[in-house]
Amino acid sequence: MQRNPRDIQRYNASERLNHWIVGICFILLALSGLAFFHPAFFPLTQLFGGGPWTRILHPYFGVGMAFFFIIMAARFWKLNYIQKRDIEWLMDIRKMIDGNDHDMPEQGKYNGGQKVLFWGLVVCMLALVVSGVMIWRAWLDLPVFWERVGVLVHALCAFGMFMLIIMHVYAAIWTRGTIRAMFYGTVTRAWAKQHHRAWYRKMTGDNR
């Protein structure tokens, strides 16, 4: 894909690599976790060498995702402070859904919806790590009651994260020009000006 030299860099190579590693870990966790969630999904264990290997690998996939997610969150948390303009943006989200986002409050690098998604993922990841340790007997052998609590919390938070990721992917596909940022690192000036006007002005100095 030939890129315009006037395009704006949104993510550098390290940030994109970090994102894709987290994404791959999430897919591996989703497939291996579903295999134990219901008997109908148990055949998915064949992707990992059978039931025992799936049970062994799943928590290590989780450790990998948690590690790289922490790095990603540390990079972006300051950009995800929810401000007054983000709340106003969320109140007017219907305009964006209708394709009329030109009159919405100006947004920085991330809009209100992206910020809510970010903090939702942080909460889910934290709960998944804590509950995952609770049910990982190789590390911690708790009473059965607390293991059951851990399993319940783990399943609920995994479902929550799954739904948030679906929303994330759908929004990226729906907002044309977004996905290229995670492949090539850049977005067009027109895209930046329409969807993240305040960030566009900061990056270009164009105050029109």
C-alpha cells in the first residue's frame, strides 16, 4: 500500500507489535478457554494437542497476555483520562452512529468510547489475573469454595472482555481508515481531522 508522505503517524512499530501480541494471546486464550467452558467446544482442544496440553497452556497464554497488556496500558493510560468533552461526546454518540459526527465535541487521540473501552478492558484484565491465580493450582491451592468463586469470576470477566473486544473490532472495521493505523502506523489527515480533530491540530498545527 503506497502511503502519502503527509499522512500522520498514529502508532510506531513497537506499539503496533505490542497490540498484535496482545491480540494473538487473546485469540489463543479464547479458543483454549472455550474448550473447557462447554462440552460442545471441547474439540477445540485438538488445536493445542489435546485436553491436558490445553489445560497446561491456557494459563501461560494468560500470563503472556497480562504481561504485554500491562506494557500497552502503561503506554496509553495517560491518553485515556476521561474528560468533560469525552462525556459530552458519549452523550452525543447517536450522531456518530448516524454518520453525522462533524458537530460532535472535538476529541484528542482517543474519543470517549475508546476511553470507556480501555478502562473496561483494564478492569476485566485485572479481574481475570486475580481469578486466574485463584484457580491455578500449580501456583495456589485454595479451599474449594474460593476456587469456585474464582472460576465464576473468571468466566464472567472473560465473557465481558470477549464482548468488549468484539465491540473494538467492529468499531475499527466500521470506521473506515482505522485498521490501517495498526498495520502501517499512519492515518490520513482527512481521517484525523474528522474523527480526532483536537489530536489532528496538535499533530499538524492546523487550527482551521
